[in-house]
Amino acid sequence: MDNISLGIMAYNESGNIGRLLEAVLKQEIFCAKLTEIIVVSSGSTDATDNIVRSFMQKDKRISLIVQAQRMGKASAINEFLGKAKGEIIVLESADTLPAKGTLEKLVAVFNDPQVGMAGAHPVPVNPDNTFLGFAAKFIWAKHHQVAMVTPKMGELVAFRNYVRSIPTHTAVDEASIEVIVKQNSGRIVYVPYAIVYNKGAETISDFIKQRRRIFAGHKYLLKTEKYKVSTHNPAKIMLQLIARKENWWNFKKNIWTCAVIILELFCRFLGYYDYLICKKDHSVWEMASSTKKWE
């Protein structure tokens, strides 16, 4: 039975880190053994570290690595990878929550020795009766539909423990791990029934922060590794838009769909500008605060 090392990278996540650790500890895993849970807190100035320490007293599998300064998620991941001992590595974003049974479903695919990496199915908790709630659900629905055809990782991933480090300047850590797994001839698998809940942006400015950073990160990855994730393939996206299952006669949702596409194109333009003109390093990114407010 393989051992699992689970890593959580956190920066000022006091609003969710306790709920996330509770949810992880409640996961029932039968196909492998969760032996360590490592939280890397990178320059947190809130109660994140103290909350993690309180959980360390409850469960000896939990440990905390504190980075005195915020150095970016990739740097925190490398700290974790340097300590992780399990045969299977799990990375979960600190502002998400796994559904019941998600970790079991995610790591079960490693029974196939050809599988090198697996990704869960992110589902936003935003209500879809607001434009930005609709936008979050729309974008992640397209992510899901594309990933069902060509796997794309995000929010919660697992991979075999041969990834020693990732480039510290990457702003798209899961995609950078995809590159290394494929270089090691590992198969990448999307696990649609392994649900992980996340929170989409609730303000236009936060939406733009996230999307431009992600696109700039993927442009950097394309330049440095010659690698493009499936959700950045225009043809795949267009096919999913044409095949959309939403009601074509819903006027409001059609208007919102067009608005989301225009906003996404604008964010991609800004990301391209950051990458090509500004040479902006997004590895330590400005937080989208509205994605941290679950209630």
C-alpha cells in the first residue's frame, strides 16, 4: 500500500485552513495510507500558523513549515517536495475543500502503474444568479468539459514522487508538474468524480487578477517548456462552446455568456501584455481577496 504525502500551500488562509484540515482528516482512504499532511505557510501575517499548530496537537501527521517571507507558491511547493516521503504526492490549494471520498477517488487511479498524475474536478460554490457567480461556474464547466477529452489539472492534484522541484518563477504550478510527469512518460488522468470545491471571484478586479496571471503563466510555460495545456487550445474551447448544453433560448444567460467570453479575452490580452511587454513575474501574485470569503 502506497503512502500519501499531502501538501497545502498557504498565505493568510485563516478563514479556510481549519475547515480544510478538518475535511482532509475526515477523508476515508482505503487504497493508500495518508501518512503526512504538511502545511507550508509562506509569509502569513494572520492566524494561519496558529490554527495549523492547534491541529498539530490533535493529529501527529500534521506538520508546519514556515517561510518567513512570502516567496510564491512554487517556492512553497518546492519546500514541501523536499520533505515529502510518500510514494504519492497530493497538492491541494489552501482555499478549497475536498468533497467526501475525493482523496480515495483521486489516488485510486495510481493502481495503474502508467498513471503519473491525476487531477480532481473543481466545482465553484458561487451562486449562479449573479454575473460573476455565473462566470465562475461557466469557466470551470468549460475546464471540466475540455479535461474530459484532454486532461487538464487544477486546484487538487496527485502525482508520483519523482517530481523533485518545479521552476520557482512559474505562476501555473499544476501545469509545470504536468510537464515533468510527461517527461517521465507518466500518463495524466482527469478524475471527474473526485470533487473539490473552490470559490470564484466576486469582483471584476479579482476576476481580472486571477485570469490575467494564469494566462501570463501559461505563456511563460509555453516559451520555457514548449508546453500548452488543453484549456489554452482555442480549437478545443470553441468546440465546447458550440456544443454547450445550456438553454440557447435563455436570453440573460446568453448575454452573460457573451460577456464572460469578452471578459476572458480581455484578461488574456492583459496576460499577454504582462508576459510580452512588461515581463511581469507573477510567481508572487496579488491575492484575489473575494475568493477567500466562503460565507
